[in-house]
Amino acid sequence: MPRRRANNTHEDDEPSHDDQVGDQYDGYESNGGRHVSMKRKRRDGEGEEEEEEEEDDEYDNDEEEDYCRRKRRSSVRDFLDDIAAEADSGEDEDDEDDAEDGFIDDDVTELLKENKGRMPRRPFLPTEDDQDDVEEMARRIEEKYGSLSRPEQYDEGYGEETTHVEQQALLPSVRDPKLWLVKCEIGHEREAAVCLMQKSIDRTELQISSAIALDNLKNYIYIEAQKEAHVMEACKGLRYLNPKKIMIVPLKEMAGVLSVKSKPVDISKDTWIRMKIGTYKGDLAKVTDVDDMQQRVTVKLVPRIDLQELADKLAGVEFVKKAFVPPPRLINIIEVREKNIHVERKRDPFTGEYFEKIAGMMFKDGFLYKSVSMKSISYHNIQPSFDELERFLRPGENGDGNFSNSLLSGDTKTEHFSKGDKVLVVSGDLKNMRGIVEKVEDEYACIRPDIKDLPETLTFNVKDLSKFFETGDHVKVVSGTQEGATGMVTKVEGRVLVIVSDASMEEIRVFAHCVMKSSEVTSTNNGNKDYQLHDLVLLNDSSFGIIIRVDGKAYQVLKGTPERAEIEVLMYRDINSKIEKMGTTEDRFRNRISVKDIARIVEGPFKGKQGPVEHIYKQTVFIHDRKNIDHGGFFCVKAKSCTLLGGLYARGDIRGGVMDSRVSSLRSLACIPRSPGRPQIRRDERRYQSGRRGHDSIVGTMVKICKGHYKGSRGRVVDIKGQSVRIELESQMRIVTVGRSEISDKVNVTTPGCDAPLYGLGSETPMRVHDSMREPGTPFHDGMRTPMRNWAWHPYASISPARDSFSLASQLERAASPASGWASRNCSAPGTPRESRTHANSANIMRSPPLLVASGMILIAAT
Amino acid sequence: MGSAPAQIPTSFGHELRACLRCRLVKTYDQFRESGCENCPFFKMDEDHERVVDCTTANFNGIISVMDPTRSWAARWLRIGRFVPGCYTLAVSEALPEDLQVL
């Protein structure tokens, strides 16, 4: 055999040999050309491997023998047979003489010592014959190829180098057993795999080759077998496996199954992490200690502890666990002691530091130190925000140094450089050199240094650079909470810049890597969640005001202090909420003022000014005077110091106070039962009704549109022009024009009723009365309609002069606020019948008798 | 199945450890008692410290190899020459230097 081998080194060696031999990389010219060519040839034929390796030792021996025969390596001689002849003679002896195992072992260990990681299949150094030469050659070879070693398994028979090529050779073929995906009970995948192992030991006829349970694939395991029947047989009797749910894995995906790459667990000290569970979920934390054995880390957190709750709990007082999480706040030992919570000073055995132990939790410097498992934290891509870092680092740490370290460690990835940025080199030989960015390409930036002596542009990795700003630079914040703000740098503190914002004129602190040099100036910013200009807002300190300017994130608010213009610049967070309520209030003369009414100031510092009312809140009225440019033209006054333009008073003095007071009181009373849904605009609209349609018109009446686009809507007639009628739709705040023929007087109101008969009478005045009575609310309708029917006409019929007064009244009504007219009309109607009406009426009723007389007189007098 | 199979892990908790060289999975106690069947030279059964050095609890996935010679998966993972038993797909640590020469 050896002879043969010596002769035909090309042919007879088994392929398996190749693997071991061939697993060495291509350049493995251990024994010269002959071997190389041998190997090359054989490598092509690599198919199944690792299966036969019986002749390991023998082969090794032979090769080494052959090797030692040759005095020099010559590629040409490789192909010559003369060597073979020589070998014949010597080989046998060697073969028999050598104690193969010992031989090999020696060499192996020797080589291993020299060349760690190398897996020599054939020892180079024969202990006999020409040892020196051979050794020399071996050494040479090792020098040459030693660097190519890999730290893998070393022991003979096991060392298979994991190059990509070899791995490719191991791809499954059709002859290999197939992978079957089997449904498994969740959480028991490992158990199932191990049970299968046990089962196969117990019963030898189990024909599956392996069972795989992947950590990241829940609910399934893979079983490797030639046939599905084998898999089903294996699953029998195993509770966790479902033999009905077996799927085959296609050949091409088999390798993918086993190519799971586990992510390296590289949490180290002082890394930033975020908690995933518990009360501190989502909070930033810093790792102080890593315990690989137990897979736990100790982290430092800003505590979220409610001291009162803790005290209660410790005292044994019953308490209800609050649903919300307390805000993060550093622990103050003194506070804790005040609450009589026991504080114990403990020394940590591992680090030697002192901790305060409160209720089983460890604190130091105000922070909570907690031991958590690695599974409950997330450590990838943690970007601490400015606020969080500040909270963490503020106590006891100077802002500059530590800020920069922690920032540089985590956040340099987010720095974006652009052309023209001023940068500072922070690491490397050229540290502290300044320059301007000329060009940026992926990871490298070309800088033109400030120093003249250096060449034009130098290229740096972006990690070595950091943006650099000087006071006086105009910058814009491009990331973080202050995004979008622009301003001028007033101070540079290490990595933190103090910027005076253009918009809000306040100082903001940002990290240098969040800003960019820019000449933009932001003035307004209106996000969806933000408050809009001219909103009435409630502030955190329970005061209120109107926003008169929005600058970036800052709001300029005119506070609701009458007689005094008080402006405050606030941030979004200072504003509690927007006041949506449309209040109404009374002016000096008890006219009702609502939003959009025009009011005039009659006393106080703003006397003489007038303008539409923008907001009303708690007896304070905000008026917008367009002529005034102060504070956006807004000012606020007490309601009592202004009067409604077009209010009763303003119309004329004849009415006098009496009427006013009564009328206004009536009006106010009348307002009470107003159904809330009614828009106030109604009144305004009434007021705006242009005059004097003294004739019977439907102006001011509720009508229903029965034809056209707006069919079905109800509305109040505002104006009539010939055949077309302008109607203010009840449903929309719009005035539309429809043809006269398209409207119907029949308006169905909420309470069914007596419209028809009333209208049937054809008189419009009563309708109008009816309307007005109806207007304030349902009870009115109910209460008044029926009796109205009975009583209405009589008085109307009888009081003909009253009709005139009605017209006056209607004028009044239109000119003044609607309720006054209403009131006057009501007055003219007999009061008595209404006594029995609803409460809403009662107010009128109470007054009616005297009012009737009084107003009647007045009205008549006024005519 | 020729060779005697390795011990099967008796529990699934934190004691499970994988040999860094051959990736055999057993419990700490099993390693301490009978060492690693594929790597007897580690002598874990004699030197208990060795168990901690040569094995790790940081591993990913389990494969039960019943027939290493025939299994494609075992071959792919290069455990085809080891005894049948429970192995892991990947370990997160490398064998320490001094133990590599054994």
C-alpha cells in the first residue's frame, strides 16, 4: 500500500483525506508541489466529507515520508516518478518503524505550540531521517503560512476550518435527510428537543437524525428525518409536539434555518440603556455593573418614588396603589427621614461604596441603583435626550466634562456635517485643530484647516470631528426638543451651546451636534397641538390670557388683567389649556356682550377705544382694536367698563334706565332657558338685520326651505329683495339666497304644534311673537303655544294701537339687542294668561303687568 | 448510532451550560460530575474550576443530534464527529487562550 501510494500519489488517496488535508487553504504547500497538486486535484472532487477518516494516520505518515525523501522542493520533480522509486525502499521501514501515534502526537503538539491555531494534518517533522532539513523546511513553511492560522478547534479530527467555501460545500443535497417544521407548544421547544433525544436513546428504531429548537423561533421545532412518517413516529407520545402540523422545509432554506446569528451581548459599564418594563419603563438608565453569569446588570436611575405612598406603606397604612407613575425626581435623604421612613446606610461589598437603603431599594447621591436582568433592558441605539442627560448628570457632576464624554460616546453618530461648518478635531494627532468643512463623503470629511502651514485639505473620519461654534454665530437647531428654533450663540460651554432664540428671546441650551449654522430666522410655528394665535388660554397659574404672538415655541400672552397691559412670554408647557367656552357677559348697561360684538370703552385707560370683542372670560373682555398696534391691537378691560355698541343705551337716552333695566333683566332672564345649542350668532344676526321692513314681511321669521339646494334646512329670514330672500341657515353660519317661492313658512319646530293654526291666521305679527318666544327655548314653546292660541289673537285683535307699537317694537327689536324687542313684545301681550305658564314665562309674567303699562306708555311716548 | 450518547440535560434553567469547544449542552452539575464527553482533556470532572472556564451559559438554540454521522444539520454545524447528544447552535464566547492548546 505505501508503495502504491508513493508511486501514485495522485490517485489513491481517499477523498476524505482531502477534507482534512484540503481543509487547509489553497496556499498550503506544505510539502512542495507534489502535494499541492495532489490537493488541488482532490479538492475538486470534494463531495461528502468527514465520513471516512480511518486512514488518517497512515496517510500522514506516508506523506511525511515522501516529503522527507525529497531534498528540495521542486515543482517539476513533483511529476517525476524517480522519487517514487526511492521512496519504495525506505517507506516500508518507516511505516513499520514509526510509532505512528506517538510520532504524530509529538509533531502535532510541537507545531501547535509554535503556531497557535494551526491544524496540521501531517506532521512536518519526522523524528528520523533528514530531520534537520525537514525541520528547516517545516519552519519555513510555518513562517510563511503561520499568519493564516485561525483560532478554531484544534484537535485532530475535529478541526474544520470555517471558511465560506467549505461551508458552501456542506450545503444539503437531496440525499441528506430533510428538515421538517413541527408545531410545538410555546415555551417548551427546548424541552421537546431534549425529550426527542431521550426517546431516541431509549428506542433505537427512531429514525430521526436530529431535532432543532431555535431560541428565537417560538412555537416550532425542526426535526431532521428522511421521511415524514419517521417524524410522526417520533412525535407520538410527546405532548408538546403536534404530529398533525408538520411542514417540510425546502432544500434552499435549510441552511438558513441553522444560520442564526446571535447578537453579541456587549453591555458594558457606563453605557446608556432604557428600561423595558416596570415603573421605569422607557426611562434612561446608566449601567454601573454587569454580571454575565447571572445575566443581570446594575443600573442607575432617576427615582420615581412617591414618598408619601412609601411612608404609608411602611407604616402599614392602607393605601390604594396609584394608577399613575410618579414623576422622576432625585431622592432627598432629609425628606425621606422627615417622613419617618427608615434609612439604612449600607456598604456595598463589591464596590465598597456607601448606599442608603430605603425600603429595600438602594440609593446613592439621590439616584436609585437597581439590579435588573438583561432581558428587561434595551441597549441598542439608545439616544439620550438633552433633558434626560441633564437630569442625570446635573447633581454633583460638572456639566462640561461629563456631558461631553457621554455625548461623544453615544451621539457622534448623529452629527451631520455640511460644507462650511466649522469643526474641531477631537481625536488623533491633530487634536484641537480647527477647520472648515470643504466636502463630506459618507464617513469622511475634508477639512480646510485654520492653520496656514498645513496642506489645503485634510481628510478626517467624521468620528474624529465635532462641530464647533463661536459666540455670535447664527444657528438653527435641527434635532431634539428645540428643533426649529433659530438664534445666536452667546456662550459655548464645551459641547453645550447657549443660544438666544430669535423668536422667544430666551436662552436655550442645546448640544453642539444638534445645531447647524444657518441664517434662517423662524418666526412662527404652528403645529397641530400648539395653540394658535389669538387663542384664549388658561395658564398654569390659573391666570388666563390671549395669545398675541407665536414665535417658534414661545407664545406671547396678554394676560387677563384689565386696566393694565401685561404681557408674558411663555412656553408651550406653561399653558395649561385652551379656553373654548364662549362666554357672555354684561356690559355697563347690562347689555349682553358676546364674542364679535363691537364694544366701546367708556372708562379706564382705554376709554374711547372700540372694537370687536374677541374673547370673554370671567367678566374680562378682550377687544381687538385694529388701529392700535400695541400688543397686536389687543387689550383687555373689565366688562363693566365698556358698552355694547348698538346696545340699548347707545341707541338713545329716551328709553332711560328703567326700561333698560327691566328690559335687560327680562332679557337676561329670557336668556336663561336658552337651549345651549343655539348659536349666539342668532342674536347678532338679529341685530344686524337691516331695518325697517315695517310691512308684513317674513323678515326675522323662521322658515323652512323646501326647494333647491338647501332643501330641508331651516333658517331665519334676513332680508328680502324682490323675489329672493336671504336666509340665515340655522345649521350653518351662512346666509344664502333663495327664491321666495322656495321657502315655506311652515317651520317644524321641536315641539309639534300649533304652528299651523297660528300661521293660518295669516297675521305675521303674532308669528313673529311666536318666533321670538320660541326662540329662547323649548319650554317657551310648550308653555306658550297653546295659550297663545287662545289668548294671542284676542289681545292682538284688540290692541290695534299696540300694533303700531309693535312696529316700533320691531324697530327697537332690530336695532337693539333682540331680547329687548322680544321683551317689549312680550310685554304688550297680556300677561295674565301667562301666569300659568312655565317658569320661563314667569319671569316675564311677574313683570308683565307693571311692565305692560310702563312699556306701553314708554313706547307710545317714544313714537 | 455507534458511540455512547452524551448525558442529556436534566433541567432547563440557568444551570444549562455549553462546552466552548464542542458546544455540548449539559447542566453545570453534569459537567462537574462526568466532564465533557467530547473533550475529556479538559478534565472538568477533576477540576471544578474548569467547568466555569470551559463552558458558558451564553448560548443560542439547541439541537439534539441523534445520529451525527447521518445528520446534515450536524455536519453543517461541524459537530458531525461528536457523540450524539444535545448541542447548541452558537456560543457567544471563545475558548480562552490557555485552553486552546490542549
